[in-house]
Amino acid sequence: MRTAVVTGGASGIGCAVARRLRRDGHAVATIDLTESTDDHGYVADVTDPVAIEAILTHVRVHLGPVTILVNAAGLEGHDRFTDIDFASWQKVIDVNLNGVYHCIQAVLPDMLDEGWGRIVNISSSSTHSGVQRMAHYVAAKSAVNGLTKSLALEYGPHGITVNAVPPGFIDTPMLRKAEQRGVLGGTVEQIVARTPVRRAGRPEDIAAACAFLASEDAGYITGQILGVNGGRNT
Ligand code: NAP
């Protein structure tokens, strides 16, 4: 049993990841802007390093050193590039990229002390091809993939693996909000009809990949970008 922190753990993918890691026997704390019903659900903004550090101190005392981190907190944006003012650009980069930076910085000392760690960053299938009107989001998520590869090289010798899971078309509140705003490129049903496996992804599909990457069995897998997308972005 290990101690895991899952950001974005109050909703969608992060929530399913937290549930799955608990089922696998780990002690799990979540960090989210939204309050969760979990015993160890912390409310904080991943862009606030002081708050993240304070939570990590609390988690260490109550659950032990953190050796699994899944970064799932994320913020989408759907705007023409010329309509993305610098404040919106910064906000999307801050949550999706800098938030990952702060959380990894906060947990690495524990992983280095233990000589064992698993970091899984939830990026996005949009990074495979780019997406119109999501330049800020795709830029941030692409940077997360690059960060993943670089940290894998740097921390492999310390027993720490770093991988990314870019989800594609997973049925969560984020996806349904995009559908309601008409920015998905069709309804969920229409997109299902164009998806090779003929269904939308479930948060549990991403949780299964994260659980594997967080396991002992995945110790020789690092620096990888494991697409979980029903075959849409192969
Ligand atoms: P979701 O249901 O909206 O969950 C995301 C959670 O992150 C929400 O609870 C949200 O809180 C929280 N969050 C947002 N900003 C935060 C911040 N600054 N600090 C802490 N928590 C914050 O979305 P999801 O679909 O599960 O997305 C999870 C991850 O997968 C995201 O990184 C997303 O970009 C990525 N992703 C999803 C899909 C998909 O098809 N669903 C595809 C590609 C990538 P609030 O609701 O209060 O904002």
C-alpha cells in the first residue's frame, strides 16, 4: 500500500482515478477546487504552491510519504487565437502546466527519500494533432508531455517513473459542458459514431491506465505518452 495524491479528484477522470487507486489498496488524498466527499479530499487551487505545500505536509502526517501522484486537474478553453487575451492565455497555462509543476515539486522530495515514485500526468489527445480554437490548452498540454519525457530521464535513476496519459473523448462534466457550448464538433452521439471502438470513453478507462502506470509492474515504463482514446487519435 502506498500514499497517492490525485489532483482534480472531485470530478470526472480524477475522481475515477482516486476511486481506482483506493480499490487497489492505496491511501488516496485528492486536491480540487471543488469540495469532494472523500475522507481526504482537500480544496485548493493547483496554481497556489503555498496551499499545495500545506496540503502535502498534512497528507504526510496523516497518510505517510506520497509516492504516487496523478495530475488530473485541468481547465479547457475554446476561443479563436485572436480572442485569447494574455490573461486567458496565462490562466490556461497556469492551471494545466504550472499546476503540474507545483504538484510535482511538492511530492518529489518524498519520492527521492523513498527511492520509489510514480507520476502520471493527464495531458490530452488534442496534443496529437492540434485543435482549432484551443491553442492555449493544446500548448499547455503539449508542454506537459515534454515535461513528462524530461523528468523521466532525470528521475529514472532514482526509481521514479514519469508518464503521461492523454485522454480522448471521455464522458465527464468537462466533455458535456463542451457539448452544451457547441464546441465539440458534433454531439457526443455523432462523435461516438466516428470513434473506432464505438463508444465514448469512461473515466474508468483512464483510471485503469493510471493504475497500471502507478503499479510495481510498470517499473520499466517511463517517459511514455499512453493514448487512451478509443482509437480516435492513432
Ligand atoms: P472535469 O470533470 O471538469 O474535472 C476536472 C477537475 O479539475 C474539476 O473538479 C475542476 O474543478 C478541477 N480543477 C480545475 N482547475 C483546477 C485548479 N486550478 N485547481 C484544482 N482543481 C482544479 O474534467 P475531466 O474531463 O475529468 O478532466 C480531467 C483531466 O483530463 C483534465 O486535465 C483535462 O484537461 C483532461 N482531458 C479530458 C478529456 C475528456 O475527454 N474528458 C480529454 C482530454 C484531456 P472545477 O469543476 O471546480 O473547475
